[in-house]
Amino acid sequence: MGYSPLLPITWNVILDEARWLSAIGILAHLSLASSFLGTILIAVVAEFLYLTRHDKDWYDKARMFSVVSTIFFGVGAAFGTLVEFGLVTIWSNFITIIGSAIVLPFYLELFAFLTEVILLPLYVFTWGKVRNGWVHWVIGLAAAFGGYWSAYNILAVMASLSMRPPGMIVQNLAASNQTIAGLTSYLVTWAKPTDAWNMFWWGANVFIFHGILAAAILTWSVVSAIYLYGYMHEHRPDQAKVLKVLIPGVAIMTAIEGFVLGHDQGELVLQFDPLKLAAIEGMFWKGLKVDPLLSFLAYGTFNHTFWGYYSWPANVRPPLAPFDFLPIFYLGFMVTLGVLLGVWSGGLSLWYLFNGFFSRFHWAKVIASFLERTGPYTMPLFAALASIGGAVTSESGRVPFILVESSPSLNGGPPMVTGVPIYEGGLINPNLSLPGWLIALIIVVEVAMPALAVYMVYLYTRPRREKPTQVVEY
Amino acid sequence: MVSPVVVTVALIAWAFSVHLPLVYTVLGLGWLLPTLELLGYRSGRRTYIDIAHGLSNYLIAVYAIGGVFGTIVTVFLAGLLPVFTNIAGVLLWPIWGIAIVFGVAIALPLIGLYYRSFNRLSPIKHITVGYAMAITLTVIPAMFRLVFAFINYPAGVLITPSSASNTGFTLSVNLTETLSNPTYPPLLLATLFGAIAMTGILLSSIHGWRYASSRDEYHELGHRVGNIVGLTFGILYSIFVIWYLYTVYQYSPTVAWSILGHPPSYLPSTFYDLYKPTFNLSWMFYMNIVLGAIILALLVVSIKVTSKPIEALKLILTPMLMDSAEVMNGLAHVPYAIVPPVTAAEALIKAYGLSFALNVAKWLTISQLLTPQINALLSLVSVQPGLLLGSLVFFAFFNALLLYVIYAVLSWRRSSA
């Protein structure tokens, strides 16, 4: 699958192994982080509804989801440390880039992390202990804010990997036969110190909010599916209440994600990374060629030409093997399943919110019945695959570079795509070796941690009959 | 404008001084809880198990907050000393990898499982989970203390001149030799026993305070067990600290000079300028000895008499001693991030000349590893000092909030019991 024809074959193997480990780890961390962001939001919304409607059901839900979010936060934070040390050990030279350029979001993330880790236990431990309910709600809101602020900063870093922020300078010192401590040939700096704030430029904000909304959609879809399954079997009023809030929430967020943020994100890829665009849209040709559909979506005409994937040399193209996965993950998973999620959540929202109107029509009952019966399975599946599709598209589409930038070609060819390569001399630890047993062990841990978090949530939420035990509190 | 070195050292020292007492407590609890359970099942005395169950409520919270401060340390290291952290990552990657996979990725779910499975698993299974948790928690200091030993004495490092490198040399490492670092075994054992001792003393203090008012069996047992653990492991800690100081004296001249207040006797006077520490911390060393003696005396008295003032003093002085000893050990390296060994200095002078050896030594100092010319955070702070000032206010606020939350959680849970 080769990143550079100049690299030995063993290095390409190590790169693939390292990418697989990182990809699984990041997806697992994303699942935990998304679960935390989604469930703490549910807790805060539920407590708000309790305070405004004085409905005990919402109090119970808020309390339960605050504990569930804490479980996901705890395991997710530990997993974040695992991912962080994955950077130190596998992509070691990324550390120098952090220090010389992209440190600001990491630095600000510390404050976000402190907010979460201190306020979240306070929120969970003070249910029923703070006399003024609104004060308790504000604590929860601040804890949730810490979580979203944390995500904001980390997504700013991820945005910079795909789109080099304005003012960032990437120099390849290899031309002058120089290295930094013999580790990397790439030096990343800013044109001036205050450009460090450009980590949060408007393009990064589109990327960031696209990611944050995706996290909330995923979790709310999963929770909606669980409640929908329960409601189909038990028809409890508290389940109906939750569905009337969560499913419209999914529908609204999915609409914003697709029509506003997704559109802007596409415009950014079109503008800043034509090679990624070619790879994810499946434009597998060489030279310029008309793509009528993309032309219409991007420019409102049918005759705009685009550079095909094979217009660029092999050593800068994102890998497609073992199959043409990028268009499948982008068009198949992210776009198509995202649309289907919107259809399911939108249809069910109309049914639950305007039931009096739609229940008069037989066709509406048939459609609603179909959506309700299939929703517990399709909604989480669509949301999960759309999220994975988006993450893979974004991260694999920029390979073999980070801090990607394209500039016009001087000889009339396709735009030049540059960045810091992930291979030797760029990001990867030159001392790295990954024996099979180590890869297997890391993957087991990467998969087991989210599974254990889910198991702990199951232990907490399942109905149980406990033996009386004596527990003395401190 | 404050010196960047002072800012860097202060921020890292602050993060460590909050991080370490918390992770010491986690390590200590990791071993104490299954042991208390075991004692309970062996003796048929339920109170042991109740104490373990009560304490397990706090394990995850302490671990999570300690872990956050560990992340803060990492971000400070990457942001302020990027080249140093990069080199540490490249050279010592298996050590970081093992620490994180076993010590974090496996330990945390085990802590959760241990807590959630109280009274849901059979006693033997639950105790097994507890000891598995303790072993995986011990992997963290087992690996990280190797890094601390490495900055005392970088055993196994090979230095090769390189005109292409901006440092003038490249580094490689023989990990087997790294493991043979003489400062490593005493440091690790002192950490382990110190953590158990500190946790035991904290346990005895809290229970002793309560026992002074309530006189019930539960607090009497917690107080007694905590005192015995604190005393036994405190003595073991002292023995290994003495061994550690001996190895540091032999192998890490800057650290020994800073702690003892004078250069080691074997150091040639021609090397005095090279190895002179920035701080003379002998006052801190003697203060720690006095603190240790006071705590020992308090423990002995506490075994005979239970009084609130004694328990309060134990509760305050023990983490203070731990923090003071750790900060002293960390600051004693300054001006170096990694102290160059005397034998290496001699060998480099012999092989490549004095100026090369001095260049290597220069690149091992904190001021050089800050790489101010390419350090984005330092550059930003130099033109926007309000960012640093605001950060310090924010950190101070969160320190206060953290102490309040710990107090509030303890008092609220007590009032609801």
C-alpha cells in the first residue's frame, strides 16, 4: 500500500501497523468521549426539564445519566492518556511539533480538563444535597461545558492536521541536511507568536463543531434506540417522555450537521485539499475531468472540471488499499447513512410530536410502525457508521501528511499538496518496532476498555435486587 | 519578565506536587484494600471488609483527579520541553508503552470492576481482582520511576557526533543497560513502601479523628491498622531512601550536591563548574529528616493515645513530607533535565574533545531544552504575558476548588451516612 517508493518495504509495514493501532485507539476514544458528551448533555437537559416541569421522572433520568456520563468520562480520560502516550511512543516527533507550533489548544485543554474533573464529581455527589436546584443545575452545566470545551480544543488540533492554519510555516530541513536532534527533518513554526491563536481560525471552527455535533448525535441516537426498544416492549410513560425529547434532538442536530456544517466542511475540503476531495469522492482518473454532480453541488453548474486522484504522484496520495475504502466510508457511510439517520429520526419526531394529526392517516401509521420497529437497530447503526465514516474520511484522507496545505502548481499541473509526512524523518518514532504480540495486546486493550465502560454502565442501570450490606461512609 | 526556566520549573513542580500525593494514595489503596478484605475473610471480622468497601468509594475519584494532573504534567513537558520529551519518547518508548497499557488502560477498568463487584463476586474472586488491580497499578511507578532514574543517571545512552543535528549529536539507547540503572531499585522500592505508608497514615488519621469522638469498633480498627501499616512501611521507606541517597551520591553529582549542600568527594574540582546545582536544597533535606522524625514520634504516640490534634498533625505532615521530598528530588537536577554522568563526561572529552563534551552537557540543561527560539508557548507568553498570569490565577482557583470538593465530598457523605 506504500506511502513512499523511497521507503523500505518493512517501513511501509510498520507504518500500516502503527496506523491501525492509532486508528482503533482513536475510534475507541472517540466512542467514549462521544458517550460522555452525549450523556452529560442528556443529564443537564433532563435536570432542566425537572426544574421547569417538576416531574420526578426527569429527576431520575438526570441523576442516572450524570452517573453514566461519569463512568464514560473516567474510562475515556484514562483512554485519552493511552492515546496521548501513543503519540509519545509511536508518533514521537509529533511532540516537537506540539512544542514548536500547536501547543495552545493542548494548553487550554488543561483548564477544560480541570473543569470537568473537579465539577463532574461535585455534580454527581450533590444530588439532593444542594437546597437550590438551579445551583446544582449550574454545576452540571459547567461540568458539561468543561467537556465540550475539552472537545473543542482537541478537535482544533485535529482540524490543523487536515488544514494547515494561516500563518503556520512548515520547513523541510532535509534540503540543508539538518535535523532537530537527529529525530526529524521537519520544523513547524508560526510567522509571528500571536499566530498561535490561528489554531482556532474559522475553518477549524467548522471542523470542530462538525465533530462535536457528530458526538452528540451518535450518543443521543444510541440512547434513543435503547428507549425506543424499551417503549416498544413496555410502553412506559417515562420512556415516551424521553423519546419526545431525544429523537427530535437527533433530527435537529442531524439536519444542522448535514445542511450547514457538512456543507461548509465540504467547501473547505474543496478549497484546501483537492487531493483529499478526489480520494473521498472516488474521482479515480488522471488529469482534469468534469464531474457533473460534484460540480452542481459545489458550483451550481454541471461542467466544472476536477483533478483526478491519479494526477498526483504516488508518494503524496492517500492510500486506498486493501479496497477503495475512502469513497465507501465517505459517500456510503457518512453521507448516505447520515441522510438515512435524518429520515428515521425526522419521521419518528413528526410521529411523536404531532401524533394527534398524523394518527388520523393509515399511511402515517404504517410508516411510523416501520420506523419504530426498525429504529432500535437502524438508528444506532446508521449513527455509528456515519461517525466512523466521517472520522476515517477526515483522518485517512490526509495521509501521508499532517498539517496539509495545497498551493497552485507553477507548471499547470494539479495543486501541490505538502505537509509533514507521517513516515520516517517525519512523525514516526525511528526506533519503533511492533511485534505481533504487542499489536494484539494493544488492540485487546483498545477494544476491552470501551467494552468494560459499557459493562459498568450496564451494571449501574440494570434493575437489581441487592443483598443488604453494611457500608460505612466516611 | 520572569525567566522562562523559572516558569517551566514552577509549573512542572506545581503539577507534580498535586499529582504525586494523589497517585501515592491510589497505589497505597490498591494494595491495602484487597489486603484488608483478605484479613477480614481470614479472621471472620466483617469490619475489615467494611473499611475496604468504604475506601473503595474514593479510589476512582482520586485516580481520575491524579490522572488529570498526570496529563497536565505531560502537556507541560511537551509544550515547554518539546525536544526533551521527544527524545524521551523516542529512546524510552517501550517504558512509556508498558506503563500506559498496563498501568492505565488495564488498571482503571480493574479499579472500576473492583468497586462495582463488591458483594457481587465471591470473596476469593474479588480479592483476586483487587490484587490484579494492585499489580497493574504498580506497573505505573515501576516504569515512570525508571524515567526518574534515567534523569539521575542516563545509563545505556550512546552519544554520536552528528553535524546534521541542530544539537551536534544524536542519542541512542540500550534498554537492557537502562534497566540496570543503580538509582532505580531503591527509588522504586522507596516509592512503593512510601505510598503504602502514607496511605496507612492517612487512613489512621481519618479513623483516629472519628474514633476520638465516636469510640466505635469500626474507627478503632481503621485507626489501629493504619498506624501499624504506616509505621512498618514508613521504616521500610526510610531504609530505601537511605539506599537511594547513597546511589544518587555515587552516580548523580548535581543531585547529590544540591541535596547535601556540598559536592561529592569523588568529583574532581575541575568539574565543579559543570556539575554545580542551581539550588542548594540541603535545608529542605534536613527539614525532611525532621519531618520524618516528628511523624514517627506521632505514630508511636498515636498507637498509645488517640487524640484529634495528633491525628490532624499526621494528616497534614505526611503528605507535606512526601511532597517536599519529591519536589526536592526534582529540583535537585536543575540546571539539568538529565544529569550527565561523570564517566560519560570523561569519555566524551577523551574521544571527541572538551568542546563537544561541553556542548552535550549544555543540551542536557533545561534552559537549552526549552529551545526558546522554536517554543510556541514561550513566544506567545512573551508577547501576551496576560495568558500566563491568567493561567496562574486559574490554576490557583482550581487548586482551592479541588481542596473544597474533597472536603465537601467527605463531609457530605459523612452526613448522609
